[in-house]
Amino acid sequence: MSENPLRTPTLLSVVAPVYDEEELIEQFVARATAAVADYEFELVLVNDGSHDSTPEKLDRLAAADPRVRVIHLSRNFGHQAALTAGLEHAVGDVVAMIDADLQDPPELIPEMVAQWSQGADVVYAVRKEREGETAFKLATASWFYKLFDKLAQVDLEPNSGDFRLLDRRALDALLAMTERSRFLRGMTVWVGFNQTAVAYQRDARHAGETKYTLRRMLRFSLDAIASFSHLPLQLATYAGILSAGVAFVAIPVVIALRIADSYLPGFGSITIAILLLGGIQLIAIGVIGEYVGRIYDEVKHRPLYIVREERNRPTSTSRFVSPPATRAGLPARTPERIS
Ligand code: UDP
Ligand code: MG
């Protein structure tokens, strides 16, 4: 437990990625601002290359309230990269991450802060119910969590999304993980520390549409599994051992049949064997390819995102707790060097 049982945040950062959310961004900022009004706070909104009127609306919100910070990325980099951008720019000693579409109620943040005050370093919100989501999304999400649980070495609570609150220590540990395929909810579990859950009801999206198409969801799941498990690679080895074992058993059987002079048409069985082995080999090559592709992405060492413009950037002399440049364990490519 913490050495300081009832701590209060010096500065609370609320980080939200925003992509084409013109219908509800103002409502989100109003609700989030009201929800954390009792704290010193900053709202870090990352515009992930929106194509609608979101950027202008964000600029107006930032002009109206200096606590609203806006980071415009140079294009759409995707949800997890945008979230990472926000986390790297946040300067609070307590940082909450939340979706901007109001599916996660900002009103829950004080409850999460209360858990932090009692010594939790990572507070994750678990969805009790998920409203307004299709049966297909619920089913695929539940399969994904089951599969991830089987394959990966981190215990990810099912139905916990990216709605989380992190202590600065846990956040710095998270930001020291420089991998490119980012599955942030798994990574926040991986860092350890005191983890606590709070339950909530996930609302339907207030307006607009989900930005996660089936293809993106599939990519996201593959990324998640590949970055937390080597089991798919090992499965290829097991399949190879199994089929080689079958072949070794088959050899004496074939010889025995030859000696007994039984008629062996052979064609069908050979075809089946070739197809089966060919299939296994192609799958194995595909699995290796998934990992090699990720290794390639890693060694290229490109920045995860590029900042085009920033509004209400805190100055080094301001009240903020731990300026990004002085954070321990940060990778060489910090956003400050990119922007
Ligand atoms: N988002 C983003 N970049 C993207 C896709 C989504 O910043 O490429 C944001 C989006 O604006 C929202 C959050 O990420 O605030 C979650 O996205 P969404 O609601 O579409 O996902 P879902 O809740 O359907 O999983
Ligand atoms: Mg959503």
C-alpha cells in the first residue's frame, strides 16, 4: 500500500483521443470539465487527423479554457497511437484515459481518483453492461477476451477497455515501453503496481459511428495477441512434431503392407497428405510473417505519431508536476523531439 494513504492529485490529466467527433466533442468537454471541476486538471485532447469540423471546434474550446489542451496530429494514426500521444504529453501526477464519444462516463473519474487516493496505482473501469452495441460486437469482443486470456501471459479483465486511471509512476513505466504495436490496456496490466477495478455501465455512443470497422478490430486483436504471446509461433512447432510423428508411424505400416503384397493405390492418401502438410506449412509461414512484419516495423523505429500543432502547451515554469522532458525511462524519440 502507499506510504501516503489519503493523497490528493496535484494535477489530474484527462486524456482523450478524438477522431471525427464533431457531433459530440463540445458535449464531451462540457461533461468532462464538470466531472473533474473539483481538481486542478488539464484536459488533453488529441485530434487524430479528423476530417470534419472537429479541429476547429477543438481550437475554439482551447481558446475558451486554458485547461483544455489540444494536440493536432499530422494525420490519422489510429486510436492507440493517438492515446499514446496524449499520455506522452500529459503532465499530471494522475492521468485518466477516456474515449471522447461519451461511451465512458467522465463522471466516473472522481471515483477512480478516490481509488488512487487509497493507494491504487492503476484503476481500470470494468463495463457491467454495454448499451447500444451490436450483438456481433459483443460476441467478437467476448471471443477476443477468451482467446487473449488463453494465449497471453497478462491477466486482462474481460470487458475492461481503455478507460483507466494511472499514477505517474505507472504511466512512466508504460511510456518506457517503446513498442510500436500498442495494446495499451494489456500494457497497463503488464506494468504491475497496485491494480484496482471500478465497475460502470457503458453507455451507447452519443452520436456518430464507431471508428472500428471489422478490419480494424481484426488488426487490433492480432496486434494484441502477437505483442503479448509467442504461442502462435510455438503452435507451428507442435503441429510439425505431430505430423512428423504420424509420418514415422506410417512408414512401418506402409512397408508391412508392401511385404504382405497388399494392393496400395496410394494416390488419394498422398494427395491428402500433401494438402494437409502444405496447409500447415502455409499457416506456419503466415504466422511467422505476422511476427517478422512486426519486427520490421519495430526496427524501422519510426515515430508512433507526428504532432502538427499544439494549443495551450504548458510552459516549463507552470504549476505542472513532472515536465515530460524530465521523465525517467522515456525512449529517445519523445514527442518533444518530433514536434
Ligand atoms: N479514435 C481515434 N482514432 C481512430 C479511431 C478512433 O482517435 O482512428 C477515437 C474516437 O474518436 C473515440 C475513441 O478513439 O474517442 C474510441 O473509438 P470508437 O468509439 O470508434 O471505438 P469503439 O468504442 O467503437 O470501440
Ligand atoms: Mg466508442
